[in-house]
Amino acid sequence: MTRRPQKSAPERPARFAAPDLAVRDCVELAVGLASYARRHGLARVEVSGPPVLGELIEEFGLDQVHFVDTHQQPAVDIEATPRTWRCGQRGLRCFSDQLADTAHAPRGAATSASTLAEGTVLRFARHNRLGDALSIVTGLEHYCCDNAVKSVAVTGSPILSQVVELFACERVRSAPASTGAVSGDAIFARASWSLPWLDRFHHSVHETYGGRVRYGLAPLPLRERPARREREDVVYCQFDARSGTPLPRPSARRLVSQAALHGDVRILGGPDTSDYLGSGVTYVRAELSEIVARLLSCRFFVGCDSGLGHLAGCLDVPGVIVSTDDFETTWSFFRNYSSLNVIPSAAADLLLP
């Protein structure tokens, strides 16, 4: 009897072509490709795309990834990759399998000591949104407490210092720009999109510095709760007009009309949101401390996967998050907020008149 020749494993792709992505997505893609190369033992992965992608690869020192203007075919078109390669919303994060084995280690298992030095200043030049700031500060605070790191500092955008000022941080402080600062953007980019939202930065710090890591981080409490206001008959709505997958305008307008049946509706957002939703509604812009006070006194919150949505969850504000991209991913990000429910946008269209 003749044996059938065994089929060799298919060669893993090493050439990729990226479309004109936003910088935020390029950050995810660059580090995702580096993790993919390490995971599968590839000495070199090539990628073409927008020039900023090459700049990020050089800035982050990703030796396994090489940016090229054009490359030999065949190349994998990232825009056309199967959804199973994607991690919910962005990039090639499923390549990286960032769910570290140590995260699933039994309690009491030996872990390496943290190498994060006391007093380290982490600079975040690219990650400057409210959601990023909440994740960074929460993740660092828990990591430092778990690993007996007495103090670290963050610098970069004003929103970082505002979050540090508002929330109870014993080990994370805000610092002015420093020439000796470590690039926190490269560390943040390692955060897997498959992890629950507040856990992401905690795990990426562990991946860089070692030490203890765990799931299920709790939101940080406010350092000082604002003066108590009477509960207002107000529904705050926030739909991120800058999102890559915004809620369709007619659906957003119907949600606003439905919310108006239950209270005075006010929209949290700036000029881009007013251009998106149009006239006939009240828009509110305020500093972060004032937004916190407003959310704590409102009747209800309706929003999307955004920094303000996560802020509402951290503050236990009752509300609904409308998923406009991948429902499972949005749900995983918000599942630990007991006060918020996540619904797909298709359900909102179906249920609203």
C-alpha cells in the first residue's frame, strides 16, 4: 500500500498591502503585524500603505516589519482580509493573539517581577482621546498597585491630566513634558482589542514590563464627587461623528426623538456633531469635570462606543450604548458596566417608530 504524501502546511503570508488608514488604525496595524511575525517565527513581514505607517514602524522600532513603497505580488490586501483575521474593529490584532498565557495562569503561579522603574514618565502623543486616557490611567493605577510600583507619571494631552485630577489615583500622576519620557504610544498599541476595555492597557504594560497581570479591572472611583445636584429630567445623548462607523443620521435622529419622550434631550458634542445631526436639538460642550457632574444628575444616557460612553459606565450612569460596528466587540468592551445595556443599531432601527 502506497502512502499518500503528507501535505505541507501552507506558507504564511508575509506581504501585506494597506489602504489609506487613519493614524490610529496604522498604530494598531504596525504593532499587530510585528506580533504576528513573532508569533509565527517570521523574520520579515512587508507592508505597503500610507507613509505614516512607515514612520510608526521606525518610531516603535519594529524590526520584524519593513515598510515598502511597492512589493512583489502576491500580497494580502488588508482591506479584503476575512473578518476572522480582524479583532472586532481595527487592524490585524487577531494575528497577535495578545491573550497572554500568563493571564490564564492559576492563582499563586510564579510571575516575573515588574521591571517598570519608579518615577517613569510615559509620554502619549498619539493617544489623546478621553477613552484612551481613561484606559491608560486605570490600567496603570491597577498595574502599579498589583506590582508594588510606588509612582509613575503620564504626559502628553490635556485630557490625561484631567483624568488623573478627577479620578482617585494614588500611584499615577500627571507630569510636564520630559525629554527622558518613554513612548507610551508604542505600549498602548500592544493592547489587544479582544480584551475587555479597561483591561487592555493593563495587559500591554505587563507585556512590556512583566509582573503580575489580571482580568476584571474595576473603574477608578472619582477623587471627589461633585456637589450633589437634584436629579434632572434630562436625557444626554452622544453619537461620535468622528467615528469610522457612525450611526446613520436618520437612525440617530430617531433615537433623539424617542429619547425626547422621556425628558429634555441635550446632545454632548461640538461642531462636528452639530454638522452631523443638524438643527432642532440642544448641544452642550463643557470641561470634563462639568460633564461628570451633568452625567451624574441626568435621568438617562444614550450613546455609542466612545470615551463618553465609557465615562458613563465608570460613573454608573443608567443608559444604552448603540453598537454601530461589531456587536460582540462593543458588548465585550461594555459588559462590565452594570448600568449600561448594549444594543445593535439594527435593533434600534427595528424598535423605533
